[in-house]
Amino acid sequence: MPETKPKKPAAAKGSLKAEERTAKPVLRSVLDNPHVRVAWPSLDGQDTENALNLLCSFLTPIGNYRRTQARDRALAGKRKRDDGDIEAAVPEVHPYVLAGINAVTGALEAQSPRMVATEVTAALVRPPTPWQRAHPVRVVFVCRSDVTPALLTAHLPLLCHSAATAEAPVALVSLPAGSLSRLSSALGLRHVGVVAVRAGAPSAAAVYAAVAAVPPVRVPWDDGAYAGLRVKHLATTAPGPRRPKPVQEAKK
């Protein structure tokens, strides 16, 4: 007699397998990217490397200060503090430097006149202080090749364009691959991929001069062009219709 293959047990009602078998394929419309695709300004390779070297030299006093503070805190737990101990002085450049995506994003949002113009955005964005208005963000350095996913920094070109004015332009510099470790070491931090420098920072003239040739960020609507909405369709499944449960009569 021919061998008969054993039948697979039927999936229990309400189980995941049963729902998979009754699922139907559907297409869902999703935005391709929530950010407008803006071309990042670029510098020549040698100019970018020169800007990175100058930036690391400019940031080194902050890193030395952080390492000294960490060493003093470690020693403070082993011995009593002496009245003659001298604390390390905070570098003059410290308040002019912003490190990290969140810090730079917040500063650019507060600097943008478009972000504080409406009641909705004004409630979400902290307004800048008088000192911050006098020293706006002048240049933003991004380790674009080292920060993943790219969506983490995709908003920075639009923010730099929004925060820039004719009197206070904002330069956006994309640093070469491998810059993240150098910036982190210069700042005395573990992981820093975005750094901003405010205007008027002491000893920053060379840094400003190194990025003077960076072209401003251009967005599509500067030329009157309309940026069409990019929608793509994602193939997925949706659960099939469920049968209503039979209503049981109440026992008398």
C-alpha cells in the first residue's frame, strides 16, 4: 500500500499561525524620508583635513579640563581635600562650544527665527539668552561618515539654513571618515559626532578662516522649485476578518 503522509495538525483558533494563514497582502503608503533631501556643502579634501586639525587644536583645552576634573574627582574619594588645592580653571572657549546632536539641534532651533515665530514652536523651543543672541552658532562640524544611521543628522542642513541670516551665516562642514574618534579625544568625551562653535570664540580665528570657503546650505525652495512629496509603498499583510464568537445563552 502506498505510504500516506501524516496530516499536519490544524492550527488552533485564535493562534498566531491561524492569523498568518488568514492574513491578506496589502500595500501601505509611507513617506520615503521625513526630511527634504538637501545637498551637503563640501570642501576639498585637504581643506577639510586642515579644518579638522585646527578644530581639534581649538578643542584640546576642553578635553584637558575634563580629564583633570575626572582625575580630581577620583582622588577626592581617596584623600581629604586640602584648603590649598587649586581647581583647574574652566577654559575660555568652553561656553562657545556645543557638543552632541541634541545640544547642537537645540541651539540651532533657538537661533532660527522661523522656529520661534509661531505659538506652537515657541512653546517647544527654549528662547536664546541675550548672551546666546550675541554669540550665535557660527559653524557646525559633523562626522557624517561615522554617525549611523544617517537619519540622525539628516535634519542639520535644514536647521543650519533656517538659523542662518545675512549678518550671521551658519557654515556646515562634513568631516572625513575617522573624525569622530579625534573629536571625542579632543573634547575628553566618549562619543561625539557633532560639534558647533559659536561666534566670537577666543582663539577660533583660524577655525573660522578654515571654513570661510564653505558654500551656504541651499534648499530647493530658494530657487522657487517645489519639492514634491515622495511616497513609497510597503508590501505587508493585514489580518483577515475574524468570525464573531457565538453568543451563549445565559443559564437560567
